Amino acid sequence: MIKRRLIDYYRKEMRHRDVVPLNVYVQEEEAELDYGADQAIREFSDRDIAELRRAEIEELAKELSQWNITYRDLAKVSPRHRKTKEQCAQLAGIILSRPDMLESIMIRKYLPVSELEKASGLPRKFIERFRKYIIAIVVIAIGDYQYIKDYIKL
């Protein structure tokens, strides 16, 4: 029984004999990890993408600070239900489809609640409650935030 398992193991490992391992030194753990070529390339690209995401998040934080919006504020006012998120996305779509409204928002840093109320038919209280969230969606949609757009599905 043991002999057969050993034979099966060696046969299985023979498939991987052409893979050249790459030894990668990791500073945090001060250990040496053994990666195959595909895994090393994947690890490098994941780190590169993570760095780009981090830069985008920092850039978005700077842009939102012009509106006096922080990530903590967004976490507090973000809609919890799917229907509410869809309604906020609809409001952002209305803003993005109307260049005059979009220009006034970006120049004056003011969300025209009464115009949105007329255009969407949603109550004023709803629009005011999610004002920061709607502004953040518009800023992300206009800006060059590729990874963030993918994440929030814009």
C-alpha cells in the first residue's frame, strides 16, 4: 500500500519537473518563499495593482476633501439596501446626463437638490440624506478612477 502511494506521488510530481522555481525573499517575514514562475508573475501583478488602487484611493480622498467629505462620512451615509443604492445611482445618472447640472456642481461644489427633485421625482429629504454619497459617485464617474469604478460597478 505504501509502495503504491509513493509511486503515485512520484508520478504526480513528474508533471511539475519542468517548472523552474523562483526563490523570493520576503522582508516582512524574513523568510525565503519558493514560487513557480506563474505564481511569481501573479504575485507581482497583484502587488502592482494593489499599489495603483492605493494611489487612486488617496487621490479620491484629496478630491473628496474639496467637498468636505471623508471616507468615514461616506461609510455613515452609504445606503444599506439595494433599492436605495439604485435610486442614488439613478440620481447620479441624471446629474451625469445633464451637462449644465454637472458643470454647476463641479464649479459651485453644490448639489442642486430642487432640480434633482424635479428631474427624478424622489423626495427632497431622500436627496439631502444621501447628498455626500451621490456627490462621491459623480466624482468617481467623472474622474480617472479605473479600479474604483470597477469595484463599485460604474
